Amino acid sequence: MKRGYLYTVIFMAIVSIVLTAILAISNAAMLPTIKDNVWKAEQLALLDAFGVVSDDPEAYFDAHVKEKDFGTVKGYMLEDGDTKAYALPIEGPGLWGSISGYLALSEDLKTILGITFTDQNETPGLGGRIDEPQFRDQFRGLNFEPLRYSEELSAITGATQTSSSVLRMINQFYETILPTLEVN
Amino acid sequence: MVELKVIAKTNVTKENQILRQILGICSALAVTNLMTNSLVMGVGVTFVTALSSFTISLINQLIPQRIRMLIQTFVIAFYVILVHLFLQTFLPSISKQLGPYVGLIITNCIIMGRAEAFAAKNPPLPALVDGFFAGVGYLLVLLAISFVREILGFGTIFGFSLGLNFTPWTLMVMPPAAFFVISILIWITSAWAIKAEEKGRRA
Amino acid sequence: MELKNHFMRQKMMTKVLISLIPLYIFSVWLYGLRVLTLLAVVTLVGVLAEFWVMRLIQGDKVKVTEAALVTCALYTLTLPPTVPYWIAIVGILVALILGKGAFGGFARNIFNPALVGRCFIYISFPVQMTAAWAKTYTSLPGGFLRYGVDALSEATPMILQETQGVLTPLKDLFLGTVGGSIGESSALLILIAAAYLLYTKTASKTIMLWVTLSGLAFSSAFYYLGYSTAPPIFSILSGGFLFATVFMATDPISAPRDTLSQALYGIIIGFSAIFIRTFSLFTEGIMFAVLIGNSFAPLIERTVREMRAKRAAGGAK
């Protein structure tokens, strides 16, 4: 059946309007949940960096963690009784894409409380293992100074490049951002 | 109704999209290191293939020929975005692991292939069945590949440890391993197909 | 069914096997009798694998070629002396079934099967393949009366050079009293084997020459331009460079056949090996380099042939 140009244009327009409308509605309906999911994941990551274990992470987060402006960067501050701690964003190139996360520091900025990664695309099972507690927990309680891999702090076997990227991120933060932080 | 059964069966076996038509290989390489990822990806593709085939068959009479493929892509994209939104909302961690591959379902050759080869020439119900089972065939192969890769690469199935004390095969975690596993699967199934054909000829 | 009906002798391959004997004796001295049991296990599994896969292709007239024995013997020499038996078995299965059988068997494989197997296990099991190196025995009776090595984790000359900047004396590299894969240690023995192979016209001298020249040229270039800290002679003598040049690059199946193509092929291998060593995370690159060379071989050969045909046609006008 041969049809004219006008029909083609009208048909295309109708299809576009119908499909786009459905997508727009679904998007509007789901977007709050999606944003909420992302935020929840971020909260969990932050608490993990601080080393906080809580039955109700959301409530704990709302009660004790606040956003904080450190002058050069924006991060988070944890206040629970007498303890105070900071979480600062770190970022750097990984093997396949950029890695970003948070570095949690003690109040005097001299001890690493923990590290967490919110976004990374490293090889699953190799570089991707920087997400695993076995790797990340090694950083807890270390003096914050330029780090290198040693017997106490071991790189992931078979993922040298990703492991060194992580250290490079931390050391770069130590050298360039740490001196500029305004804590009070 | 017999015909629908045949459509369903051949799509999973004799004309399996990955093993016999060698389509949809890219995603089969990328997401098959974990069975959970494969399952979600396979279900997503099945959903998109079934419904886009159904929709295209439904409106096929109305589609002007010169923009036929444009409309097909449009319909497929529509369903892919729905799947993407759904995963982000209800399965956020898996959505993150699958990364760009959900969006890339749109480029999966199987979907366009079924739309062009079947949905555009058949009524809606058979098109739905055809699309659905083409997706199921894809899903089963993905699961088979990731079964091998997850056991050898991580020592787990669907994330559950098998309690094996063994050395993981690093290569199995990386996409190139899927080449080995897929090609061995294709080898085995082609050998079967040839045997079945010879038997058929003799009979 | 007589066993000898299922074995195909290949004169060239016998010569390669003979050339490997000194390397095996020397490596037993360095690493103990385990080298020989490893060879036995690899050969047994390899022959069975080849028999099985070739039976699928040839049916009852199946023949295991002597080339399969060469693959097993060469493959074993590329392994670290401490490699677990099961990893060696996985590698030889991949080598003969996927690297050779899947392509159709003898003379149809694109890649050197021994290296395909080696590469597969190298990427799959990086810890077992690179982390622990054996300390060598250097006095009499050495390893001749012992099963395996006693002490571990002496870094190889290349690892020492890359991580600590320590250069192993060239004399040690040349004689081979250094750690590493089973067969790569002694430059002297590899050169003797090369001389034998060249004298009996078993291996291509063009390939050996050009891989070495290209390796020397590019390692000098990278060294003097400041990209690399490994002096050229060290580069050639250390790691598996000579071993792969003499035994792997010259594999008549996966290498091109005419002289010009062989020279180009050699240049690609020498360049890739040094390039990977200098710029990538891998300490050794010769294994990848030969496989890269293999994948270019058909293209080089075809291009050279077409160029010649064109020139001949032009001359005829």
C-alpha cells in the first residue's frame, strides 16, 4: 500500500507523542525512588567509611551526619557524643574509568578511619575487589601520611594498576587538598 | 496452537539466537561473569524482545514502509528505557553492576532481527511468542555461560559460595573468557546439530 | 589397533626434540627431578588430548603427530619450575584442544599452541605463574638427585631489574645460573640448540636473525631515549627472549614462509616484546609478542605475495 508523505509525518508524530508521553510519566513516577536509592547507597557508603555499624543506618545518618563545607571541598561531618570525624571526597583515574569515593579522617585529620568507593568500573573480581572489606579495612586506623604498599598494606594480587591508582588518589589528596582544608 | 509450540521450541533450540544464529554476542561476552547479572540481563532482553515484537506486529499494517526500521528502533528504545527505569528503581545494585549494558540492549541484534524477520510478517500473538522465546533462548545460553564462568572465576553460583577451596581462574572473570566458553558451547551444539541432520537424512 | 598406526613421525620435529635435551638436563640440575615428572605428566595429558580431539576430526584413522610432542616439550620449558601439576594440565589441554584441534589440527593452527596454553594459564593464574620463583641449585649434584627445589621466592633477573633496578651480571644470564621459567635460563644452551637447528636446516635463520635484531634495535632505542632502564644486551639475554626467538617464533606452522615476510614478522615480534616490557605492567612480553606476530603472519604473507604479483605484472607490460 502506497501512502503519502503527510501520512508518514503524522504517523511518526503520533508514535513519538504516545511513546514519549508514557516514558515521561514513568520517569516522573520513578525518579524520586531512583534518587532515593542513590542517596541511600551513598549514606551506607559514608557510614561504612566512618566505621559505623548501625541497625537503622538512615536514622543514624540523619541524627549524626551533616554536610560540611571545608572551603576547597564539600564533604561530611559525623558527630556522635564526643567523637567527631570527617568524610572527604576523593577521586582519580582507575584502569577503565574514574574511581570516586570518600576518605574518612579523624577529627585531627591525622588518622584514616576508613575508605569507601561510590563509583568504580574496575574489572570485576580483579580491580573491582577494591570494594571488598578485606581490601578497604586495611586502611582503617593508619596514620594519614603518604602511603605505599607493604606487608601491612597489601595490593590486590593481579590488579596492580587499580591498587596503585587507589594509593595515588589518597596520596594526591594528602599532598594537594589536605593542606587547604578548613575544619572550623 | 501447535504452531506456537513449534515457534517456541525452535527459538530455544534449533534456531537459538546465540548458538545457531551467532547474534547478541556482545552482551553475552560482557555480562556473563556472574549468574545474577546474566539472569537480569536475559529477563530484560526477553521482555524487550517479546513486547517490541508484539507491538511492531500490532501496528505493522499502519507503519509506512519507508520509515519501518525507524519505527522499530523507536519501539525497541521505548521498552529498553522502561527496563532501565525499572532496574534503577527496584534493583539499584544490579543496575549499577550492569552499567551501560542495559541501555545497550537496544543494539542487541536479536531484537531487531526478530522484529524484521518475524514480527513484521506475522500476527501479534505468534510475534509475542516468537519474541519471548527468542529471549528465553538467549537467557538460557547466558546462564549456561555464566554458570561456567562464575564457578571457575569466583567459586560461586548466584553469589552463593560452593565452599570449594580452590584457585579462582582470573581469566574467567574477564570478558575474553566468554569467547572460550561461547565457542566451546557453539562447538558442542553444532556437533549435535550435524549429527541430528545426518540422522534425519538417513531416516 | 596398533599403537604405531596412530603416530605420525615428523623428521623435523625429532630434530627439535633432540635440540631440547641439553636444556632439560640443565634444568634438572637447576630445579630437580620434578622437571621430568612435569614433562611426563604434560606429555601424557597432551597426547591423550590430541588423540581425542583429532579423533573427532579424522575418525578411526586418527594420528597423533610428533609436533604434539614438541608442543608438550616446549610448553613444559616455559613453565615456572614450581607450577602446580593441575595448572600445567589445564594449559596443555587448552594448547592442544583450543589452540590446535579447534583450528583443524596439525598445520592448520594460526597460533603457536604451546604459547596459547601458556598464555591462558598465565592470565588465569597470575599468582602461581609469577609470584613464586624457585631458587636454583648451583653446585653438584644439584637437582639431579632431588625431586624439587627447597627454597622459593628468589625474583628472576627481569623482576629484579624492573622493581629494584638490580642488573644481574651478564655472565650469569649467559650461563643460566639464574631463576626463571624452566627452559629460559641459559642463553648459552639456547644458542647451542639454535646452532644445531640452523645446521640441520630445521628452523628459519631469517626469523631468528630479525627477531634478535629488532629486539636489539628497539631495546637500544628505548634505553637511550630514557624510557627503559634495561640495557639492550641485558634485554636480549634475560627473560624468555632468546628461548622464544629460537623455539617459538620459528614454529614453521604459525610463521610466514617466504624470506621477506619472515623478516617483517621477526621485526614485529622483536618490537612488540620490547614494547610490552617497557610500557606495560607485564614484566615479560615475548609470549604476547610471538602470538601477536602469529596473528599478523597470514596478512604479511598475503600482502607480500600481492605486491610481488603486482610488480611482476607491471614488469611484463
